[in-house]
Amino acid sequence: MEKDLQDAFRKLKKRDVDSFPVTVLSVNKENGTCTVSDGILEYTDVQLAAVINEDNQGFYLFPKKDSSVIVSPINEDLHRLYIETYSEIESAKIAIEKVEFQIDKDGFLLKKENENLKKLMADLLKAIKAMKFTTNNGPTINLINLNDFIDLENRFNQFLKEN
């Protein structure tokens, strides 16, 4: 009897339209959508997340072009698809109000309004490299360990992005 009840519940929740594999043809990061193909049909405006709001707030994974993804219909509507599973990610973005975090092969972007971490670090290192101190013998002329800060600046430039 229990098995019959489980089978009945399974039939009740079965969707009329199933998820299906496709290939990514292009990605529109500004709109949070992509175009995909199943080898026969092209599907445009496939959402990168099940819910997309007007100001692109939220969490987005951007698939690599020509990678495989699995898409699912929203409310069983084949005109409203979203990516459910990714095989390869090109980048990711989290946007919460005026704060944004991005990651890709080139590094990280952490931004709040018009400020970003890379610019803040560059400004800090610039100020450090220009430091001068007064000693008992007068002002210092050169920062003795300037090359250490230049090396540190280069490391930050490799790690962080501005856009």
C-alpha cells in the first residue's frame, strides 16, 4: 500500500515539460540571459537565474560560450526557461543594492557605489610610497623599502580588477 501511495504522489508532481540539455551560443551579462540551442531549436532570452529583477540584483553565474547547460521551464512554459545546471562557468556576479562582487579568470572585483577595492589599495600604496618622516636629523629623503611596496602593488594588480 505504501508503494502505491508513493507512486501516486510521484505522478501528481511530475511535470509536463522536463529539463533538457542545451549548448550555450551567447551570453548577455547586462540582461542576465543567454541564447542556447538543443541542436535543432534555438532558445533566446534564457534566464541565468530563475528570478531576474529589473536592476540585476542577485546572484548570477555566467556560462562559457559553447558549454553545456541544463535548462528548465518556469511554470512549464517553454518560452520562459532558466539555466538549472552549468558545466563550465566563465564568471560569477553577486549584486546586493550598491555592493557588487565579481570573479573571473582575471581576478576579483569588490565594489561599493563608486569605490572599488583595487583603487583603494592603489591609493593606499601610493600614499605609503610617498611617506616622509621627520627625524632628529631632519626629514627623511627616501623610503628605504620602496621596492617592497612596488612588488606588493604589482601583486594586488594581478589579484584585483577595476571593472
